[in-house]
Amino acid sequence: MRRAAWVGAALAVPLTAGCKDRDHRDADDQVAAAADRTGNAVDSAANDVGDAANDAGNQVKRAAEDVNNKIAGTPYERRDEFRHEVDERVAALDKELADLRSHVNKDATETYRNAVAAARETRRTVGADVDRLAGATAANWDELKTRVSVSLDSLDRQVRALRPDAKPMGGAGPS
């Protein structure tokens, strides 16, 4: 019986060791397969991110070109379109300025009266700049267009500061 136990034990060691080697090989194969799948998934995700970044970059580029064409890209040939946009903007500012002037009365603060007067003076400058557009040439178009845009922006800022809803943020709205 002892001999049978020793023989059984002697056979069990190589069989167990053989199973362990086979189990290790199977585990190694499974790990390698999982690593390959993970690598492929990472590569695919990286490609997707790269494609998304390229698409986003292209969209930003197109949007910037659109803005540039609208703002700085008003060539002399499109001066009538620019003049129409300016006239619409001036009309809206004139309407708002007239409403703001209606609040100038004996109860208005001196700061408000002075701010309305300054906005009216800026409006006269805008009018003179807009009138110069009529005599624009291809040579002086960019300069005149820039001057009109700057003076309109200045008037717009002044009018916004005078709005009653601007007063809590530092505007001079009516009191």
C-alpha cells in the first residue's frame, strides 16, 4: 500500500505540473488576446477622436471664414449691401436714442442729460461718416467702412449704457 501511495504521488507531481503549464499557456493566450482586443479598441477610439477633432476644426474654420466675410470681407463691390445694413442699424439706434431723449426732463440727473447729449453728438459723427460712404471709391472703401463701423459701435455702446436696465451695472439710465 505504501508503494502504491508513493507511485500515485510520483505520478501526481508530473501530471499536476503538466496541467499548470497548460493552464499557464491558456491564460497567456487569453491575456494576449485580451491585450490585442484592447489595443484595437484604443486604436479605433483614437481614430474616432482624431476624426472628430478634424471635423470640429473644419467647422470652426468655416465659421471663422463666415464671420470674416461678414465683418471684414465686405468688398467694395458689395458696398450697397453694407450701406443697407448700416442704414438699418442707424435707424434702430435713432429710435432708441429718441426714446432715451424723451426721458430728459427736469427730474433727470445731470449725468444722464450729459450722457444723452454725448450720444447725440456721437450720432452726428456717425451721420457724417455714413454720408462719406456715398463718395467711396475702391481705394478708400476699407478706411471708410472701418470708420463707419467704429463710430456705430461707439454709439451702440453709449446707447446701451443709457438703457434703464443698464443702470445697475453702471449705466447712466434715467433716475
